[in-house]
Amino acid sequence: MTNIMLTAAQARAKAQNDVVIFNEIRDIEDAILAAVSSGLYEATVTGTTMTATALPGRTTAILYFNTWQGSIDDRAKFIQMGQILSYFTNLGYSIERRTNSTTSDTFKWIVSW
């Protein structure tokens, strides 16, 4: 008998919205390469799906911020952010989220090497 229902792993993978993760990683990589070419050892990243500071993207970024802060429970966003952290940590980078002092309701990625 063939399974029609998704397995838990398949459902989790579909829920993670791979395009968001792919774009976030690429945006952070671009910021790293720009910082490296300037002789820096750290990149501060804003303006991505997870860190936008201007409308309309800021609305989504606020949801990521609130998930990170624990004020809302959004498992998909929590897992997505975890994948970003794991990806860069596995490459040997230090990466963290810090509250963006310009907005106070979004975060910025800080990546160092």
C-alpha cells in the first residue's frame, strides 16, 4: 500500500519555506563578501526578509523578531531562523541576532569571523 499522507519529515520540510531560507542565506553571504572585500571581520545584515526595516517587508520582519523574543509562537519561523544560525555556524562563523536599535521591533544579523 502506498502512503498518500506526507510523513512528518516531509510536512516539516514543506512548512519551512525553503525560498525564504535560501534568500536569507544568500543575502547574508553577500554582506559577508562585501565586508571581506573591505577588510572587515564582521558584517551587520538588515534589509532581508527576516530583518527588513521598511514597509512592506517590515511587517514580516516584526513577526520574526516577535518569534525570536518569544512573544509569539511560530514554529516555522523559529525553525527557519535556526537553520540560518546552523548554516553559518557550521561554516565556522559566529552569528547572532541583535535588536535593531533603529526600529526596536526587528533584529539584525551580526556575523563575524
